[in-house]
Amino acid sequence: MPFLNLPGIAVVDKQESEHDYHVQAQTTKILSKCPHCSSGSIRRFGTKNQVFMDVPTHGKRVGIYLKRKRYQCKACNKTPFEPLPQMDSKRLCTNRLKDYVQRKSMRNTFTSIAEDVGLDEKSVRNIFRDHVAELEAKYQFDTPRWIGIDEVHLNRTMRCVITDIEDRALVEMLPTRTKKAVIAAFSEMDNKDRVELVSMDMWKPYKDAATLIFPNAQIVVDKFHVVRMANDALEKIRKATRKEMTTKQKRSLMNDRYVLLKRRHKLTDEDSLRLSGWTLNYPLLGEGYEMKEAFYDVWNADNQAEAQEAYHAWLQRISPEMKFYFNDLIRAIGNWHDEIFSYFDNRITNAYTESLNNLIKVLHKVGRGYSFEALRAKMLYSEGTHKVKRPKFEKRNTESYGTMVSENLNMQYFTMRPKKSNKNPFKPEDHIFSGSSISTLADKLGNEEI
């Protein structure tokens, strides 16, 4: 009855129900020596009934019923069971079912897999965690020169996302964005002196962690988090203006938010006409728009000194009434002055990290029921998303080579030959990866491959 196709296990009987196969089986090999001390002085010492789950067949779960033999060693007095190399050493399932669950757990929820294969959800979760540990050992991510750090809101919790800005790759996802969690993640990175720049928003735990672990790195506040605060200030002005209006007046401000958030050079003729009318009738709104645009112009500076000069000119120009609305922005620049203006010397942003956060949100939405651990594994370890980093060219030590002059030619012709050595100068390097490519993740998500 060749149903299982498992070496060393013979099927005795098979019964089928609506949802399951129940397979009675027995082992075909006899234990001849003790696995602990290798002594041949062993004897039978009873049996134990065990049910091992196998890979589903024909859409039905498969349970293998085995009477597992137990032995006693007269030499060491231990009582080993007969070995079952086809079975997982940690759980009552076959090795191929474990492999099946590992593959499925990267695409399906633990609950659905448990129902599909007949294991409990805890076992599925533990198989998944073991698999992730194997993947973490396999994929060694290189420490980035330019680190991006941001957060994404999932399941009512802010999760930290760490990227390689230079290679546009995901390096790590953390369950929280606390200082302790970020320090732990940074501490695990090799070659910490390699880090030159760290781009972040204005979240102090990020700054504290980066300063502690990468003291030689330059912290750069992401440009878009700063200029966004100018938009927030204008939004406060817009809402305050609307609050004092009649219903009829509010109708005249149709699509006001859409127009006000536009940069001046992107306004259409119709937008410009509307804005001029609003500015005439509601001076506070017009002044707010002008101050927003003037702040954006600061970021056109060619260097840090020019940018600081432009900002201070903007600060001198702002009226007390406008200062009330722009106060959060002004205070943030005061607290993060050096990190904000370092952008003009190190023009990196977290734009790719932000786009990655959107991918994470989409995948989380598509896979309702995913745990954070499963989502992290999908983003970090999905097959085909990693770029192998080639090691740098290393010059050989020329002192280990000799030269000889060819005697057969009437010219100096040098050939290189290595001196005899018992050491192999070339050691195989482990594969080092830059992380999970953001663009490849986007393609795979679009093709429903993850």
C-alpha cells in the first residue's frame, strides 16, 4: 500500500473520512545498538502509540498512527526510542510537513494553516519562528553607510522600520520604536564605524540611539518631515479662518485646502485666480500662504550657511499673529537646528523609507490576520528580494610571490608564481546582502507573489 512514501515506514492500513486520512503504519528497521553509548546490549522495553501529522493529500489531513518501539540499554541503562529520521525531532509531524508549514506560513495565517494540516496553532507558530531563525542566519545584511529610520502604524502600535538608503533596501523591522528597541537593533550591526549618515524624523529616541551606537555618524532630519510642518501651520490658519465664516462664505472657499497646499509654481490659472480672491477677502489666509511658500524657498539654498541665512530672514519677517500658527515649526527647528540644517551638506531623505511604509501597510491590509512577526518575515525574507553585495577588491600581498626570468627568451619576461605555502590565501566569503530590495518588494506585491 504505497501511500506515504516514507523510507523505513510501512503502511499497514488506511481509512478515509470526509476531511482526513488515518494511516496505520509501522517501522521496518530494528534498533541494533544504543544511540547513547553505541553498545549492542539492548532489549525491547515496550511501545508507545504516537500520531504524527503529514502533508495534506487530496485536500485532506493525514495522520500517521505509529506504535513506536522503546528499548533499554544494559550498558548505560537508558531507554531510547527507535529513531525516526523522517519525523521532526521537536514535534509530532513529518519533516516534509514542517517544510510545508514553513512555506505556507510566509503566505497564510497561522490559524488557517493549523486547520489545513491538523496541527495546533502553537505548533505552527513555533515552526514559523524556527524558520525565521534559519532565514536570519542565512541572510546576513550588511551594515548600511546611510541608515534610514522611520515608523509605520500597524495594529494600533508604532513599528520601527530601518532601511539602507543608499541601496534602497529594508534592513529591519522592530515591534516598537522605543529607545531600548532601537539601541538593541543598532547594537547587533557589524562594522558600526561604517555608518556615516542617519536620516530620521524628529523622534528623540531615534536620535539618542543613533548618537550612542554611531557616535561618528551625522544625523540628518528628513526634509519632508520639516516642510510638512509648514503645511500643518497653514492648515491651522485655514481652519481658524473657516471657523469665523458664515455658510455662504465657506462655499466661496471650495477646494481651498487642495489649492493652499499646492506650491506656487504648480498653481493653474484657475487656482491663482481663486487664491488672489481669497487673499483679498481673507488677509490672514493669504499671509499664511505667503509664509508657507517663503519657508519652502529656504530649501532651495545651495549650502548650509545660505539656508540658515534664509531661515533667519524668514523668521524676522514673520508677524506675531503668524508666529502663533507657525510656532510648532519654529520650536522644532530650535530643538533640532543642527540635524535639520545638516541636510544641506548631506542631501539624503527618507523618501524610500516612506514608500516602503506604504508597501507594509498594503501588505498588512491584504493579509488580515497576519501577526507582526509574519509580516516582518515576509518583508525581510521573501525569496528573490535580496541583492548580494560583492566584496571589495582586495590587493594581494606581493611579498608572497616570487619572480623568475625566462631563460628561453632574449628579453625580460616576468611571470608570477606563488611561493609554496600550506595556507590558502583565498577564503570563501559568506554572502552579504544589502537587505530586501524595496522596488522588488513592490513588484512582488503587485504580482501577488508575497
